Amino acid sequence: MGLAFDGSDNLFATSWCAGNSPLYEINPVTGVAGIVGFTGIANPHGGDINPIPEPSSIVLVASGFIGLAGTLRRRLTR
């Protein structure tokens, strides 16, 4: 259900599971997958196994909060 590479270019995947979804490491050459452990996440989706947001996501969220703060400030000073 989810795919992600770590900093060393190891490929990991999760499967859709109602309980504790298994975490697999996949050999990108052979396609063979082996269970590394469990995620602790039920029904994982695409980005659930990548806990570090991309810098562009952080900038987008921060700019949204700045815009919201500016709007609230204008409303409160009227």
C-alpha cells in the first residue's frame, strides 16, 4: 500500500492490513520482499511510512499559517 526509500536507497513497503501492518524491505533488483517488522499502523496509505515531510510541504504549511495569522490579526484590530 505504501512505498518509500530511506536515505541509503533501501526500498520499503507496507501492505493493507486491518491490524498492525507489516513492513517489508524489497530488493529492487530481484523484487523479493522480506518482512522487517511491523509498522503499528492499521490500513496504511502511501505516505504513512515516510515520517519526514518534504521541505516544500513545510514551506506550504508555514505560509498557510502565516496567511491565517495575518487574516486573524486584521479581524481583531478592526
